[in-house]
Amino acid sequence: MSGAMDEAKVGVYVCHCGGNISDVVDVKAVAAELGKHPQVAISKEFAFMCSDAGQKLVIEDIKSGKINRVVVAACSPALHELTFRKALQRADLNPYLYEHVNIREQVSWVHKGDHDAATRKATSLTRAGVEKILRQDRLESIHVGAAKRVLIVGGGPAGLKAALDSAARGLKVTLVEKSGRLGGHLHEFDTVYPGGQSASELLGKLLSAVSANPAITVVLGAEVKTWDGFVGNFKAVLSTGDAVNAGAVIMATGYRHTAPSAGEYRFGKDDRVITLPALIEQMKAAPRGPLTRGGRAVRSVAFIHCVGSRQIEGVHAPQEDGKVNDYCSRVCCTAALHTINALKERQSDLAIYDLYRDIRTYGRGHEAIYEQASKNGVLFFRFTEEAQPEIRESSVVVKDVLTWNQEVELPADLVVLVTGVKPGEVAELTAMMKLPTGSDRFLQEAHPKLRPVEVANNGFFLAGACQAPMDLVESAAAAGAAASKVAAVLSKDFITLDPYVARVDAEKCTGCEACLPECAYTGALFMNGSKKAEVNAALCKGCGACVAVCEPRALDLAGWSLDQMEAMVDAMASEVAP
Amino acid sequence: MKAHTLVIGAGIAGLQAALDLAEQGRQVVLVEKNPSIGGRMISLSKVYPTLDCASCITTPRMASVAHHPLIHTLTYTEVLGVAKNEDGTFRAHLRKKPRYIEEDKCIGCKRCEEVCPVYIRDDFEHQLGAKKAISIPFTNAIPQFPVLEPQSCTWCGACANACPVDCIDFTQESRDLFVEVDAVLLATGFQLTPIDAKAQYGGGKLRNVISSLQGERLLAPHGPYGRVLRPSDGKVPDSIAFVQCAGSRDASLGVPYCSRVCCMYAIKQAMLLSGSLPTADITIYYMDIRAFGKGYEAFYQNAKAMGINFVKAKVGRIREIEDGNLALRIERQEGTAQPEEAQHDLVILSLGLTPQWNPGQLAWEVKTASDGFVATPGAPLDPAATTQDGVFACGTATGPKDIVDSIMEAGNAATEVGKRLEIRAPMVPGGAS
Amino acid sequence: MEHATSLGDKPPKILIITTIASSYTGANTVGQARAQYAPNTYILRVPDPVMFPEDFYLRCFDKGFAGIIIMSSGSDCPYEGAYGRLSARVGRTYLKMKEKGIPTTRLKLTTVCTVCKHAFLKEIDDMQNHLKEKAA
């Protein structure tokens, strides 16, 4: 690697992004200015660098020997850094000899009004990228062995399916369930929408398959107590004392029903007011005959939707953490209508009123359930968030938007609050595992559109309603998707990790040990036999805390060295001719 | 040709499933009937609720697939038949359509496109723009090969003269291919309900009534006009209406179901419109707003806060009045009972989703359900299985779905395919089988 | 000691140190929203600013940056204990700045998340206004 600096020939490519950049930044001027740099061999601009043609441009320049380092000034590296690293690989160049400069999200899109300044800034930033890559080594990815076991947290249907799917791929599974039984919320239902299958039959299928599978170890009544390690080699100790060594983790911690807040729709004050899960439980316990409440026959029921969902600050009482549930709980509309149809089937003369904000029967087979409810004579009333229904002595009053805000008084022997869902209680677990959660408190996926079952943290995956409200079909799909990712990670004998870890120049190290107290990761940084600092690359997370205190600059972060950062600052600070 | 799996359809679901399988060490043949991979997603403007630019987040996936050593991608290729062999494998009969260029020579330089004198309507732009009779389908297409449209070509030879690598071949014919696989995955996607299906909405004849996919192109950063203009006269619209459920929840169209994505794409388009045309009035006529997914409700509330009008109303009829403007007869379902007329200068119909491809046309036991989409008898626990053992389905092949739900299903389908392969073609330790 | 901030008619430059996990993405979010801010701002992307010794900041001032905003990941920080170490380091940097007569207000440690659009813009505004006041 020494001597690389003087032979370095950098190729600079400035992307138009089809006008996204070039409408604001004078990309030709940027390319021309960078072309003056003594170590820049090629400096071009191109309409779409990310396109096959753009990548080909880079590959051909590398292959022809004109360049051996690449800087692309384009969109955010989140989008295309990997694209170009792979392009370098295809051209047989070390993929880390690549620097991606962001002149779209952080220049052209935010400085629309000042083309000159934007162009100067783009030039400075691209020059900083060149200075960085000139000081970059050929890094190599790190390979770590992988324990061919997956730890699944949560034994509801998503956890069960993920366990079966993983076991079917030749992996060992440890399935940890907090409660004393597997099956989660599937126990609550009689039948599931949209197909109307028996919940207990579905559950029976899952449970017998799991218990028949020798690769799956189920630990009931247990929680993860301590957590350590990294992808390929996570180490957990359970509350039962069992130690688990797993290569990957699937979170399947599920959901909880929201409870109406104190006095909401007179819940807790009026025993006619119950929640949908309570109604489902009651119907399951007494599967035939007319519905009763307090020993008396029920002749009319009013359902009120969006209790605990789509809440609005100032209108609804906040949850325990002071925030309202402003999200839609996704499953409640269809669940309520499915239950309504079941009620109608056993008691056709039952008067049912459905008070809703929007009916969200979005899924395959859901709309038919809604239509069936209409055919069954259910009357629908639409209320707005500003004018919520009011519970009276033996009725419900709703300002019905559908009949031009008429106030309608509906008899109701029973009021069913269609409650929403919130994530399982995982605060301690996520703190221990350092997993991100969103403002809705659900576990946060790596990308809400493209990577719904992955987590930013390596080796963690999400299955089912721990990520967002979802029904059984969707949970099953999510579980299968999570198992697919796990299979990809653990199917190889080694897991490949980024090389951005601390490293030591033994010649410079004075053995002062100032770095040791800076490192938060046990075993990652230590003094070796020759009294020099040494780094365990598989354990180092690459935070760089040790780098700051190393006076002789023996410690550095691969890919993010202090030298590189200083050279970038110098390039940014220097003036660009207008 | 032999592989572990045939994936039919290279939209986002097919791409994701192919990638997942390949990452597990499985060989995939990915077949796509269009000249580029990327499906519907690559043609969208931005995606909800993140407002990520669709082509920015699709291109990396497309490139990963195109460059994956275990994925063999066949574009511009139709599936003529799939037969199940006695040993449980499948034999697929594919037909590669002629592009009229030699792909191994072409460098994608576009010289042919520059010199071609014939303009034709651009399918990628949903007829809003024009392209040359020989052209690369769109900017980010993968592969970057042009396609010559023989129906429009005048055989003038200009392209052949201009081609620096001499790769134009006017005599090229389709080529049949046969692939043997252990499993088949259908990711055949959706199409919109036809814009001319409803006579009361002009039967497709009103120039300023456009489809939602046309709306996507109008709003795409490199769309046909580069900005939002209406088709009839190029005027910048200042009053735009979205008509929801224009192709869904409507038994008369044979689409009684909810198409699941229209509420959100309309809200997204409305937000983008209000960004590019800050003074325009934007109205969404709807029955129910179904913002059910993660982050969707907040997105809807943001749209309301931005001043987009949400009117709960049915649109009974649309007719053209002077200057190409449109009069909508609306029946409000809130506020007032009187039918009224509203005028807008551009109307976007939120058309519904129907299957792109009917697997029933092949001689195999893959059945569709009453909604026309591939039947999934294993649902809820096994949503990828079809009525044929060894054939799986995901994405909008099994019903309307948005991108994130399609991606989840694609991952699940990869798992189900992987489970079958684990039995039929176990992995050899330390490498691909 | 204010020599580094006087760069003729151009506004003084601000260095923004961002983290891969949080604020760099936050800056992208600002871009995606097309929110506009002054172009005299230069974003440096690092795994975590905890890697910088005190002298790094002094060097930046020396090289011509008038202000530095460290946008850390705060409680979202993926690295154990890094935020505590970082703030201690910034504290020591303030002492060194005082010794050299550099106003400590030219260095700001704050937290910006992946969607903290407003926080991002406000921090820039605040630093901008502060530097303007100083210049006036």
C-alpha cells in the first residue's frame, strides 16, 4: 500500500441526474475544475451515472488502465455507493478505492436559488472526495464464522412460521416465548378473516409441525436476559439460564391490543361498553345462540371504530408515553366486519350499527366482507374526528356525515369499541439489543419501502406485527421474508462484514494504553504480547473513540482516517474560483 | 438451460425474489416480457410514504439483479408454456422476441436512435410522449439495448448506417429457449383497469382525463414534458381532480374489490402536484380513504394539512366543456344532498388493478380465483403456494398490493421456493449445488 | 483572533459534522423535502464524531471554518458510550478554545436524527445568525 499515493490516478465523474443536479449545478464546470487536479486523470460529466451506461464508463476507464481510484459526484451514497463499489469490483479494482460525493440531496436540491454558490460547493465537495480517496487503502472485507442457529423472540404465528421456515433451510432454531404457551393472539380467535378458517386448526397445524421438528428448541416462559456479540455470533442468556449462540435473530414480538383510555366512550363506567377483543372472546366462549349482556338478551349493538387508532393530539388522551397513536391499526376494520357477520349469522334479527371514520377493507377478500355486512342489514354511519359519537343511557348518538350531519340516536344494548393495536412490550429488549424503534413505537425497519424485514443493525430481522400492524396473511409473509434473509446470511460458511474498523500501526504505537479505556467493546481492543495495541476486527464496531486519544496516531479507522478527514476539511475550506 | 428456479416477471417482486434466492446460492432464470427489467415501479414518480424517487431506489435493485452471477435475466422474452415433468421438475418454453439488434455487439450508444426519422408513441410514457421507432425504452432501462418496432419502421436503413458496431439486424427472428427448473415463481404483476371502461367518464375519449400511471409520468423527474402540463393543449393545470375508485369497488366493471394502492398513490400525486404547482387547487373525490400501512395515516394527514381538498363524493359523470376543461357531476356524501357540478382542467382517474397475466392460458394446474388473480389456497399461513405443487406466486400476481407488501411477499416466496429446493436440490456445503 | 472568519464578501464557512446513522440521513431528508438553506455549509460524514481529537476542531478553525456544528446521533447513537465520550471531548475542546481566545459559540454540539428536518435547518440558522452578529 505504501507508494500507492504517487501512482494514484483518480477518475472523477459528475452526474447530471437527468437535470436533478445539472439544473442547479454547472456540472461541466465542476468536471473541468476537478480535471485541473494533478492526480485526477479523467474528469467527466454524464446524464445518469447510475445507469448501466454510466457504470460502463467507469469500468472501461479502469480496465484501460487510465484510472485506479474513482470519485462519483451524484446523489446520496445511500442510493448508489454500493452500486459503484460493485462496478469497481467488476473492473477488478478494490471496491473501497471509491468515494461517493453527494451533490444532489446536499447541494442541488437545497441551494436552488444560487447556481454559482451551488457549483462552487459541489466543486469543493468533489475535491474533498478526491483528497479522501487519494489517502485510501485497498480495504478487504472481514469474514467471520457463522453459528448456524437463529434465535427467534416471540412464539406467535409469525415466530412459529419463521421457526419452521428456518428449520426447513437446515438451520437450528431457538424459539423464546415470554408466556407459558405458543400461539400468541391466534388463541383469541374463533375464525380468521378473510378465508374464515378455524383459528385453532391453523394453530394446531403450526404447533404440531413445530413440536415434531427436532431442529427447533422451544423455551417457554423465558426472556432474553443478557445480550452480546455480533452477526454470526450473537450470545444470549435467557431467564431460564439457557445460553444461546445464534448467527442471526428474528424479532417476532408481536402486538398488544390498545385499551380505551379512562372513561373513553364511558368504557369502564358503563358495562354495556366493551372492546372488540372482549366481544370476540365472549363469542368464542359461547359459540351459539343470541348474544347476552349481564344475563339479558342483546337486541342492538353499536360498533365504534378507530378507538386507540388515528388519534389526534388535543382530541384524544395520550398513551403512557405521552404520545397519541396517530397511526391506523390496519386490521380493525376488517376484524370488526368479520365479527359482525359472524354475529349476524347466529342472530339475524340483531340490529347492528357500525360507526366509522373510513372503512378500510383494503385486502384481498376484505371488500367482500364489507359487502356481506351491508347485505346483512348492518347500518353504517360515518363520523368525523371532531364530532365523536356520544354514549347515552341506552343509546349512542352520532352526527352522521352521510346524512348531512344529522344527529342520529341509535339504540344500543351493547357498545363495542373497535380498539387498535400497539407493539408488544419490548423497551427493555430493544435497549439491550440496541434496536431502533419508530415514533409509533414499533420496531424500525431498515427502509420502509424496500427493506421492511431488515434492521439497520446487522443480523437482526423482523417478522410480523412487531414492525407494524398486520393481519395473519401479512404476518406469515413477513415471517417468510425474514426467514429468507436469515437463510441468505447463514447459508454461507462465512459472513462478510464491512472493513471499517480500527487498526494499529505497530511501528507508531508507544504502548501508552491511553486507548484502552476508550473502547466500549470487550475484547475489541487490547495490548498484545509485544505491548502494542491490537484490534479484534470482528468485535470492533468502528466508532473511532480510540482514534481520538492516540497521540502518535498509531490508531486509525480504516476508511475514515484522521488524515483523510483533515484533507477533506482542507479541500472544503479552500476557495473555489467563481 | 437448467436452473433451480424460473421467476416470471422482473418487476419489484420478481427482482426481490430473484435476489433473495440468488443470495441463498440458488440459480435463477428471470424472464421479463418487456425490454427492460424494473416493472411498474421504475416508471413511478416517487413512492409513498417516504417520497423517495422511485427510479433512484429501483435502479440499485435492478443493477444488483442484472449483475448477480447466479441470476440469468432474459428480457423481451415471453413464456409460451410450462409443463411439469414426471420427476416434478418443470420445462418452460420461452420465446425471445427480436430487438433487431445483436445484443452482444451493441454498446448502447444511441446513435441509431438519434438518426431514426420515425417517431412513435412511447409506451413507457403511457402514450404521453413520443420516441423513435428504434430506441432504448427509457433512460434507466436495463439492459441498455434499443428495440426496433417493426410495425413503424420504414426500413430506411439510417440506423444501420449510423451504428458504429454494425449490430442492426433487420432479419432477426424470434428465438425459442427451453429451461428446466425445480420450481416456478410467478411475479407477473398487474395492469390498470382500462381508461375507456366507463362511458360516464368519457370512455377514454376526453383528452384531459388521464390514468394514474400517466399521472405518475407527468410527475416523474424526467417525464414526458419535464413538468406538469395537461395533454390537450400543454397548459399548466390549475385545478386538478382525482377520482377515486374509478376502476375498483365497482361490480359493473367486474372489479368489486378494493385495489388497495389508489388512495395512497392519489394522495402522493396530489402532494407532488401541490409541490410543483403551488397555486393549483387539488381535489380528491373519494369513498373511503384507505391509508392503512405504516406511516400512511400521517401521510394522509399531511396532505390535508397541505391544503389538498378531500371530498367524500361519488363522481357520476365527466364531460368536456370549452377549452378542454372538464365538468364533473358529483354527488356529495357529506355536507349537502344536492348533486352539483365541479369544473377542473385536469382529471386523474384512480384506476384499479387487475392481473397482468392469466396463468390459466398455459396447460398447467395453476388456477385463478374469482377476482382473476392467482389463487393462493395455502393462505393465510402459506400465501405463496398456488394450486400447482412447485409453482409459487407473489406480489400483485396474487392481488393488488403496494411495493412494500410485494417485497414482503417476494421474500416469503423465496423462502417457500428455497424449502422446495432444499428437498429437491440440497445445497452442497461450501458452495452452490 | 477572528481573522479566519473574514473571507471578503463571501459568508463565513460552516463545517457540519454528521453521522452515518443519523444526521447525514437527516441532511438527505432535508434535501428530499427540497428545504433550502445557505450554501456556505459543508457536510462531513463520519461513523461518529467521537473519533476527532480536540485539536481537530482547532485545526478546522485555523483552516478557515468560522463555525462548526457537530450533529451527533445522541441517544440514537449505535456506538456504546460514544455520546458521553464525545461530549466530554467537546468540553475539553471548549477549554482549549478559551485558551486561544476563540469564542466557544463557534463550536456547537447537538443531536440531529434521520428525520430531524427542522432541527437541522434551525442549527444552521442559529450558527449563521451568530456568526453574522459576531461579524457586525
